[in-house]
Amino acid sequence: MPKSYPAPARFPVTVDVVALTVSEDVLNVLLITRLIKPFRGALALPGGFVLAGEDLVTAAGRELAEETGVEQIPGHLEQLGSYGPKGRDPRGDVLTVAHLLLAPNFPVLSAGSDAEHAAWYPVSQVLEGVLKLAFDHERILADALERARSKLEYSPLGVAFCGEEFTIAQLRAVYEAVWGTRLDPRNFHRKATGTPGFLEDTGRMTTGDAGRPAALFRLAEAARPLTGQPTRAVLNPPLMRPRD
Amino acid sequence: MPKSYPAPARFPVTVDVVALTVSEDVLNVLLITRLIKPFRGALALPGGFVLAGEDLVTAAGRELAEETGVEQIPGHLEQLGSYGPKGRDPRGDVLTVAHLLLAPNFPVLSAGSDAEHAAWYPVSQVLEGVLKLAFDHERILADALERARSKLEYSPLGVAFCGEEFTIAQLRAVYEAVWGTRLDPRNFHRKATGTPGFLEDTGRMTTGDAGRPAALFRLAEAARPLTGQPTRAVLNPPLMRPRD
DNA sequence: TCGATTTATTGTCAAGGTGACGATAACTAC
DNA sequence: GTAGTTATCGTCACCTTGACAATAAATCGA
């Protein structure tokens, strides 16, 4: 007998974004202060409803742009995962598709007083429970963090946190902030510069900083993530974070 | 000014499942023959609508059970990713949350003639274009395959393709089928048995097969995936698939 | 101007993991 | 029994990594 299809339930679908950046050696996440119920006044991930005829990543980018006042969001945006319609919003079943943005530190516009206010907060503050997030956003943040941490191991996405050009030390600071560990500068330098197809020397150097000037690198052409393709396993063998 | 929320669009939400298994050294995927339009008569991934009050993985498991006639689906089921409402179904915007099942080979009930018929097909047949899939299911399958391949590298999920107890050679056959490569039996044996916390010797042996009897192993307690937790990186350093 | 300090970069060395492959062990098939 | 097959144990050269010495090239402070 043909299956009797229940009336195809329709769900409100939102996109949320875990936007991460490294600022002054600290990993930060972009949060907004909610102006409407539920969780009014609480901190939450930026996000909003998907519009008809819109794609998921597109919606995520649009919401991010709207809520930060930044037109062109820099960095690498990818889908993280979906969080089931059941029991995550007191108003009813809402499906949310979480996204992950790895971005260089960009300033968010401190919007007018009655718009939702977006700002960067240290991730550690959330993990330690100093800051509480609305809905199931703490779990989403935890998943995003784990995704980011593992991506740094085998993909070139660590550079998404840096500007167009960066030093090895800046890249190392990214790894240290995301992983929450210290890495030996000499060994990191060897791995970063010694991995074929990862970094390209721009020929230029930093000036004005303390200490010896550092060479500026950019992501090698071959390591650029192809849109739609899975991020390539450029770091092979991977650059593993220290365990234990 | 407060953002003017457009009427929260609601979308039909489906779950699809890429169910993979290894049978006779060949990687297979579970496909159904569609009985209704669109793509009537074509092959597609099993799946269906999410019901109100249902979670995503739950829905995926339910649909799988319904369409195979198997009550308790074995193996490891996890979310793969979501595929945007835009332009993937000629009937309109439908959001689908794809899932991945890694399972030992289980027989699907050849249901009555007018139910959707589910069966295992070699993945290679789809990749080579011999079999065409409905909707964007070929892309979903490709993503699932990549996910499965990379999971075998660092997680213990290869054993999800095996029964409760298995030999090293059976596990190696899984790796070879999923990765599409040959692996040196001696080196694989060394890595599999030499990784602490991965496998447990049951003390029992195979009998009746050709060649020397093999020891039977099971997944070590410490490597069991905790539900809700990210699958653990038991294989550390990872067991990398050969590149090039 | 001259160390002192800071950071970048190049090496060195031992330990551990991997790929390639030899050698046995312990069965089944005939 | 003998041949064939598969499992398991070893060996060895090579590569990568972690720990750490040494040098290079700037800024900073007096």
C-alpha cells in the first residue's frame, strides 16, 4: 500500500552565524543583544529568517550584513549544521541552519540605540559561563568551535582569520587563539613554510614592529578554497593540535 | 529603526539519508525507486518530510525504517548538511537536511510492488553516471562520500560498517572500499592493532575461511561514540588515505 | 651611539610513525 | 602431504615532529 503522507509540515527556517575572529591573541565571537522576546536583553548569535527563493549561505551572509552594518563581510563562510525544529524556541518549532564565519577582525557598526547591537565578545567568556546565550546558541557555539579547531588541522582556513598578507607569527597567533595552546614558533614556522602549496612569500616585510622584521605571506593560489568544493586538505600530513 | 521582519517564510523540510554499506568489497548506497512525480521511476535517496515535533536525526531514522521495512536500523547515523530551499525541487522551495548512515550490510525488505522499492546499488555506478539520481541527490551523495572518506581517517567510524565483531582484514576491506584504494595488509594491521583505545581483542578467532584463522576484534569501549558528542579522534595520528 | 631586548629564521638531533617488503604461522583445498 | 591462502610478526630506510641551540635584524632605552 502506498504510504499515506502526512500533510507536509512547514517550518519557519532561520540561519544563525557563529562569526569568529582573533583580536589581540584572543578568539572572539560576534553576538547581538536581543531586542525582542523571547530572551529579550540576552545575547544571541546573529541570524534571522530565510526568505523565499534564498539560499542558506546567502541568507546567512545577508543577516550578518544587516546586523553588523557591514556590506561586504570578509572571511570564509560555510554551513555548520542544522538544529532540529523540536524544542529550541519557546514560541514553537523552528529549524535553524547554523553557519560558521572565520574572519579577520573587522569593526561592526555600533548601530543606533534601538537596533540590535552587535559586538565581539571573547569566546572564553561564554565557555566559562560569564556570558549566557539565548536558545541553544551555546551548544551551536561549542559545535562551531570544534569545527573551527579541526579545520585548522588539515585545511588552510587558518588564514581566513588573517588579512590578505600576514606573517607566520600572526598565523601562529590564530592557531594559538583557536586551539587555546602555545605552539613552538620555530616548529610552526617550519611546518607553515615547508608545506608545499600552502603559503606564498610576497617578498615584502613588516616594518616598525619590535624585533626582526618578518616576511609577509599570502595564501598560495593552489590553496584557495574553490567555492562549492570542500576545503582542500592542503596540510598533509595535518598540523595536529597537541592532545592532552 | 527596528528591522521590519518579513513574514517568516515557512518551508517544507525533508530529511534524506545517504546510507552506505560495504558488501563484497564494494561500497553500496541505498536508493529507492520513486513512485510519484517528479522524477517518477527514477532513483533517489530515501527520505521524507519531517513531522511536527520531530527531531532531524529521528526523522531520518524513521524514514529509513519505513522505506526499508527494517525496524532497527543498524550502524551510525549522523547529520551531513542541509541543502537550501532554492531551486532543488521543481514543485517549489524545499529544504532538505541530508544524513549519513554508515552501516553493516543489512537486507532491505523487497516491499510489495506498489511501495517504493529500496535496494543497495554500487556507489561507483552512480559516480560513473550509469545510474542517475533525482533532484540534487548526486551532489548530496558526493558530499556524503567525502564525509565518509575523511571520517575514516581520524575517527573509529570504519567499524560502523562491520558487525559487532570483525577481523582486521574485514576492517581493511571497508577502508579499501570507501577510499577506493588498496592498503598494505601488514601496515594496516600494525596501525589498527597498535592504536591505543581503538580495538579490543575478543579472544575469539574466525574458523572455516581459507587461510590462517584471524583474531576477532570489537570496537574498544573508549572509542564508542558518545551520543551527541562529536565522534572522537581516536586515530591519532590519523590513518591517512594515500594521496595522488 | 651602544648594548639590551625582542622577534624572526635557520639548524640540529633524537624519537616516533609510515611505506615497502621479508619471513613465518596456521589454516583450507586437493 | 603439498600447494595455496591469509594472518601476523619483523626489519629498515625515510620522513615528520618536538625540543631546543644559535644566529639575524630590527627597536628601545640610556
